[in-house]
Amino acid sequence: YGAESDYMLSLMLYNKGEYDAAEKNIMELIQSGTSHTYWLAHSFIVLADIYIAQGKTIEARQYLLSLQRNYNTKGDDIPEMINDRLNKLKSDYEKKIFFVCIVRIGANNACMGAE
């Protein structure tokens, strides 16, 4: 139950906005070399959530993509959680690009839709 309790503690800290403490707890779990891949994967997702909350979307996306490539267990909720977050990151990025284009068009600058 060690990995599960570490995940639960990290999630609690994240939900309280204590991002540094949650990240530290997750990094300790990663360093422990736990064999509990389900709880480790959940912890990586919380780590991505922390990075998203901190505006570190590139780091969040990289952790999620790595987890997506390397998590091979079938039949649980991890792949769906990864995809939900990646889709949200993509949607947020597309909204930013759209806003930048609108601002540029309003300022008579060309916007090709790619940044």
C-alpha cells in the first residue's frame, strides 16, 4: 500500500495547492523504484496536473506522452486519463493560437495559424 498511499498524499497536496510538496512526494516515489505501475502512473498524471497548474505545459505534455508510450497495462483508467489531459492541453493551445491570430489580424498583422 506504500505506492497507493504516496499517490493519495500527492493528490491531497495537489488539491490543496501545495504543488512543491506534492511534486517532492512524487519524485520520492519515482526514485523508490516501486513496482506498483498503476499507482506510479497515477502519480505521473498528478505530476502533469501540477505542471499544468504551474503553467509548465511543455513539461506536462512530455510526461503524459512518455507515460502514454510506456504504460502497457490494459483494462484500467490510465490511458483515458492521459488522453483527457493531452486533449485538454491541445484544446488550450489551439485557443491560444486562435487568440493570437485574432489579435494579429486586428493589428493588421498576418496570421498563418502556426506558431
